[in-house]
Amino acid sequence: MKGTQMKQELSLERRGCARNSGVFILIRLLLGSLVFLSLNTIYYVPENAMLIAAQNLKANLLLFIAVICALFFMALFSLIIPIPLNNVLTSVHKDLSKIAQKLRQIEVIIFIASMVLLFAEIQRFYEVLFFGILFFGFHLIIIGYLVFISGYLGRVLGISLIIGGSMGYLLESLTHSFVPNFVWLSTGGVVFAIVAEVALAIVLIVKAMHVSLESPDTKERVMRILQDLGEATTDEIIAEVSKESDECKDRVPSNLIVLESEGVVIKRFSKEKKGYVWTLVH
């Protein structure tokens, strides 16, 4: 398949992106829960109820400011999340990952517009809100598919995200538009989607934590560099290694420590370089 590259494990290069994605997703879900609880919208409620909730918030200045701040940071994290997540999943399928990123960003912009309309007490906010949810549903379906075929994030998790996106957010948006009396049918799917998102965040964080920093290839590169240079600082070794692999350069410090513990290299202070240098043990 064009644009597809299967990865069996999370690479060191994408370790930070995976960790950041997971943390940002959890923060966004927490902020979202606080906002929606304040608007009585964890479950489907009539638009008038949301307007009344918004009016009550505006009557309480401190609470209103708190909700606006939560909304701001929720939107901010929602805009940020697709960037590192795209960096993680682009190795699975570059084009689909980019589409998922764009869908999420479009949804966030529409969500912000709906919240502006809500607090301005304009009735059309509900249509705008559910129109945006349509984009998020498609986003989650694509993310679920990429997770499913990734080979290392879990097929069950991928299926869960697909179900949550389709039977939750997508169904919620479509039923609101065409059969409003049956929007409640999507409640279970939305809850399922939220659980799947939490699971995705945890998996990303755990996978990032378990990426091994020790690498035989990096060890060999370090030993070869020291053999050529005689002695070198950690920064000099990293500079040499980075010429061959950006990923391996991040492994240099940990592998130097391993080599030192194995008695392969030693560290000493160099007056000439005004710092510690590494040399091979002969």
C-alpha cells in the first residue's frame, strides 16, 4: 500500500511524541469533563438546558472565568495533540495520519465557534457543535484504524476506537441532524469512545516508557568512533553518531554508561578539553 510503512515497535525517535500525546490526551479529557459537567452535557441534554447552564455560569463571574480558562486550555491541548500523535502514526500510514490530524484541527475550530455562540446565547450553537462532532468521529475512526494496523499499539484498542468513533461521536452527530429524538442512542458509544481514548493515552505513555535506550548498534558506533578519535567528549560522540542516525544519538549517553560498567570504556577529566572524555580500555 502506497504511503504505508509497518512498524512493529515504537521507535526511540518517536518516544517523546508518544509520551506527549498520551499526557495531552489525558489532560484534554480531564478539562473537557470539567467543562461539560459545568454545562450539564456529559450526556445528551436539550439545547435549552445548555443555554440555561451557560446563563447560570455567566451569572457567577468566578465560575464563568474558570470555565472559560478550562475551555481555552482544552482547545489548546486539542489543537496540540494531533501534532505529536501524527508523528507517532505517520510511520504506519503517512497520508491517513495527516488526514486524521486535519480532521481533528477542523473539529477544534468548529468547537470553539460553537462555544462562542453558546455563551453569546445564539440558538444555532447546537447545530455547529454537532457538526464539529462529525469531524471528530471520522478522526477517531482513522486513528483507530492506524492503531489497529500499527502492529504494536493493540488491535483491540484500534477496534475500540473505531467503534467509539462510529457508534459514539459519528452516530451522535448524524442522529442529531436527522432524528434528534434518538440522539440518546449514541450515549453508550460516546462513553465507550472516552474509555478508548483513555486507554490509548495510557498505552502511548507505557509504550514510550518501555522503549529501550540500550542498543547494540549504538554501542558499536560509539566504540568505532572512540577507536578513530582516540578520545572524545559525550557531545563529540553524539555529533559523530548523529551523522549516521538521528535516533541513535539519543541512545549515546545511556550506552556509554553501559560500556563503562562493562569495562569497555573509561572516563577521565581532560584539561585540554576542560571536561570529561571517554576512551577505550586497551
